[in-house]
Amino acid sequence: KIVKNGQAGVIAVKAIHLQKEEERKQPVDKSNLYIDIGASCREDALKAATPGDTAVFLSDYTKFGNSFIKAKAIDDRAGCAVMLWMLEQDLSYDTWFAFTVAEEVGLVGAATAAFRIQPDIAVVLESTTAADLPGVTGANRVCELGKGPAISIRDRRTIYDAGLVKAAAETAEKQGIPYQFKQGIFGGNDAGAIHVSREGVRTLAVSVPVRYLHSAGCVANKTDISHTAELAKALVQVLPTS
């Protein structure tokens, strides 16, 4: 299902019995997809949508299993949820909260926010890929759901501040908060722009593990989100002295 301006539709493809044998063996090219919105003619279709409009998957929030949740765009709505919770807390230091945009197309919002705020220390609260699935081993698993927030040591854009990484792990242990180190160095996040802003910013990334990242049906564990929030709050108290 998709929805646009309240208009629901279904992504449709050519019926399988009309497909050639070679077509059935290949993924459907996006040029061969269309959205059925129930219109009977061009005029009806233009009442609901116009050329160039965008649509999103309608993927309802669902609870299942042992504290698991499924929803669209958990990356990075989980990080936003953590920050919204922290805004309600009594924090010991002046803290800026930046809800940034356009991470996936060049870290645009993070670059602007870091330049404007000029932070002494930055903590990126986000989601990261988890491939804790049967048959996936070692660093390819990256991190696992249910084992707490993932602390990054490095990725393709950033080598994280060693002092902050150590402080995050020690704080989690002192607070009894489960945590894990991100095993793979795949991808990156807003830290890639933040840590090189102006004369440089000491930067740490604390991530909620999420399966099926960048899909319409992301999966996370609610306990990981809660533990990420607890660790983030505790870090505000200790990082200024780390």
C-alpha cells in the first residue's frame, strides 16, 4: 500500500502470466511499476496526484515477539524519540538538540547544525543496521537486537573520539545498561560532517540496532531504544569531563 494526501493505492506490476520467462527471473525495474489508485481515467488520477508527487509506504506500527516493533522509518525516528524524551529530563549541562535532515544525501543538515552550534562535544543518536539473522556471522552481523545500544569505534566516514568511546562504555557498565560495540565499519552517519566542522568536534555515535534498515518494514526492540535513552542521559552528566 502507499498513501498520498490521504489517497491510498497499491503498487502493481504486470500479471505473472503475461510476463516472459526472462522477466520472471529478474527484479522488476521501477520503470515498469505503477501505482493503482482506483482512477478510471487521467482526469480522475490528476485529482488525486500530479506528475512529480511522492508517495510513501503505509507500514503501520506493530508490536510482535519479545518487545519487538515493526514500522517504517525507524531509522532515524528512534534517535528522534530518544532526543524528545531527553528534552523532558533535568540535565546538568547546557545541551543542544539538533533534529537534522538530508543525512542520506550528503549529511546536509548535520553540517549546517554543527557549524551553527559549534559544539564542544557531539553525540549522534541514530539507528544502525543489524544483520543478526541466521547464517550471518562475525562483523557482518554488525550488531544485535536486544543487546543494547551500539557504540561505534569507526565507520567509513569517522574515527570516533577514543576518550568518548571509553567513557560511553564505562558509563554503561556503571549504570548497568547493556551495550555493544558496532562490529562492522559499514556506512556512516551525521558524525561524518560533525567531527570535521570548523576546527573539529569530539564526536561519539550511540545507535539503536535496527533490522531491515532503509525499508518499509524496519524492526527494532523497544528495550534497545529505552537503554539508548538511559545511556544518552547518563552521558550528558559525564562527557563534559571526559
